[in-house]
Amino acid sequence: MHCVEEIKNGIYWMGCNDFRTEMFEHIFPLPFGISYNSYFIDDEKTAVLDAMDKSVRDEFLEDIEYLLKGRTLDYFFLNHMEPDHAGSILALVEKYPNVKIIGQAQTFKLFEQFYRHPMPNNYVAVKEGDQIKLGKHVIQMIKAPMVHWPEVMLAYDVTDKVLFSVDAFGMFGTSGNVYADQVDFERDYMDEFRRYYVNIVGKYGPQVVNVLKKMDGLPIEVVAPVHGLVFRTPETIQLIIHKYLHWAKYVPEQNGVVIAFASIYGNTERAACVLAHKLSLQGIRNIHLYDVSKVHPSFLTAEAWKYSHLVLAAPTYNLNLYLPMENFLHDLKTLQFQNRKIAVIGCHSWASAAQKTMIEYVEKKFKNCEVLGTPLDIRSSLKDEEEGILDSMAKTIAKSIAESPDPDSLV
Ligand SMILES: Cc1cc2nc3c(=O)[nH]c(=O)nc-3n(C[C@H](O)[C@H](O)[C@H](O)COP(=O)(O)O)c2cc1C
């Protein structure tokens, strides 16, 4: 069996969906699975760009054999050493021992660290701008450090204007289709596309901006990532570049409020829900409530990236911030979350710590973020006569949203 499709003259997509892996990198839940793409070029010389995870190694080798039609494999482009794209390389080299492996010196070093199997006779070291001629197809190397590892190199088919973008423009999830224009991408895939970006490369905004600058100078007709759908129409390519510009510059996509709350007994939750309704009465659209104890942080960080405003509400727990909230905020800090206004609600019964810790994250650990309005620290439960505090908070947030510039004007 095989699962391949020609995406441009002599360039083939090979795709495997993986519904068995529960968590990507053993940390990110995969409710819709994950897919691995690899690409084959049929020319005077044959080439494979990127390998696949070892969980789909047999299918990967089967597709290559089918496309080679009895020929041998001349080149393998090792664009990224991470095992979900390199896990099948040893098997590939065992099958095609004379294959030339294209990569950077740094890539080969990582290869040997992981696989303890030096193959210096197979290596062809390349640098930024080098071109490999396969025949009609000429492949140009474009460095993309930290998108999402230091050795990442994109490959650009100069002849057919295809950008093999490695993890850039990848996504969580799977599809029965190959191209983004064959599905309702914005409606059905954007959330997993965003969650992938934020959690996998979100920390490296400046490096992503550099890649986008390099792309700006290239005519691109197809963007072919290693996970998810392929982009071949000007509309879908423009859409993903537009989204990446927002995300990489830490500019929200739209105005709205994410209320991330934690609660042991329900009092902080109640305050969060009442605040949400007060915001709604203020005419605010797109208010999203999330219980951080129930929703994996990878979904929460993606939502925080999407919207302009954030509310954090959590109780004190053993003289600390309640752990699921701490996890979420730690994640945001690690991902270099920035440029947001954030309201804070703490809750405690005898010795407060949560409110102070959340304020510290906003003011000291996040970049260019500020606490919005007067933070609240509930004593066990909010009394009826204190509800006015939530009214003021809702008004402050609504005013801030009204005064926020159109996010599109910032990219
Ligand atoms: C294991 C445990 C530890 C707690 N530690 C503290 C604490 O250190 N300081 C404090 O003021 N309250 C502490 N609390 C109490 C809660 O923070 C407090 O009752 C709060 O109002 C609960 O809000 P909630 O109803 O939203 O869960 C603790 C509660 C539990 C279950």
C-alpha cells in the first residue's frame, strides 16, 4: 500500500497519520492525532526531504520504495534532527546505503548524539544559500535556527517555488485531505494550527520573524510543512503568514477576554463567572472561561496568544499559588508571552499568596505586560456588598478593550 500524491511537477507528498500517540513530545495531548509529512522529488537524481517518526517507519519506507520504482535514493535532506522527523533515518540508510545525507555540520553532530552511528561517507555539509541540483529541480537551503531547533534548515525548490518549511506552518491534528484549500481550514484546523505554533515555536518569535522576512523575498507557490496540511493557494498562504506575523510579534489576533480560573471549593470560580457576565453586559464579545485544573495548559497558552486580554483568578494553596495556575503561568513565561493587559483575582482564607504570585508573573516574569485595574483578593468568598469590585473590574477591562488598537494595525 502507499499514500502519496504529486503536489508539483515531480514533487510528491508522502503522509502518515498517527492516531496512536497520546501526547506529542509526551506533553501535548493529541485529541485529533498528529500527522507526519515527508517529500519525494523524482528527477535525474532522486531525493527525500525529511523522514518520519519511527512509529510510521514501515509506511514511510514503503512509500519511498513505491515512488522510486526500482531506482535508488540519491539524496536525503536532513532538515531537522528531531526524532519525529529523523527516527526512520537509520532504516533509510540501511536500505539505501549510498544515499547522500544533506545537512549542516551541526545537524550531523546531533545525528551522532542521538543515533550513535556516524556515517561520514554519507554526509554532504551545506550552509545558508547552498544549492543542490537534482536535475530540473534545484534545492536552495535556508537556515531557520530555533524554528524549532538550532539546526533547522528549510529547503526551497527554486524551480517550482515550493518551500519545504519543516516545523514552520505545521499543526497538531490529522486530515483526510492533503491541502488546506480542500477543508475549511480556519473553522476546523486553525485552533490546532495555533496550538502547535504557540507551544512548539511560540518562544522563538524573533527567529520566526526572521524566517518570514526571508520568505518575503521569495516567490512561493506551495508551503509544505512536516506536520499537517499543505498550502498551495495564495489565500491559504497569505492566511498562515498573516497569523504567523501576529503570533511571532506577540500581537493578539482579536480583542476578547480569556478568563483562566482555578478553584478548590467554587468561590473563585463563581467570581470568575460573575465577572464574565458583567463583561458581557458591558458589550464585550469573545469572553472565554477556562478551568485551568481541567484544560491542558497547551490549549490555554494558545487562547492567551489569540486574545487581547487575560484574567487570572486562583486561590492560595499551602502558602503558594494553586499549582495548575502556577503551571499555566510558568508555561506562558517560558514561551515568552508578552504585550498583554491582565486582571488578577486571588482568593484565600487565612494567609494570602496567590494574588501576589500572579502579580509577580505579570509584572516581573512576563514581558511588556501590566496588571489591569486594582487586583482583587477575595477572603474565602465574595460577599454581595463587595460585588461592586467586580463591576469596576469589568468596566476597567471594557475600557481597556475599547482603547485597544486594531490588532491588525500592529503587524
Ligand atoms: C490544601 C489546602 C491548602 C490551603 N492553603 C491555604 C493557605 O496557605 N492560605 C490560605 O489563606 N488559604 C489556604 N487554603 C484555603 C483556600 O485558599 C481558601 O479557602 C480559598 O478561599 C478557596 O477558594 P475556592 O473556593 O475558590 O476554592 C487552602 C486550602 C486547601 C484545601
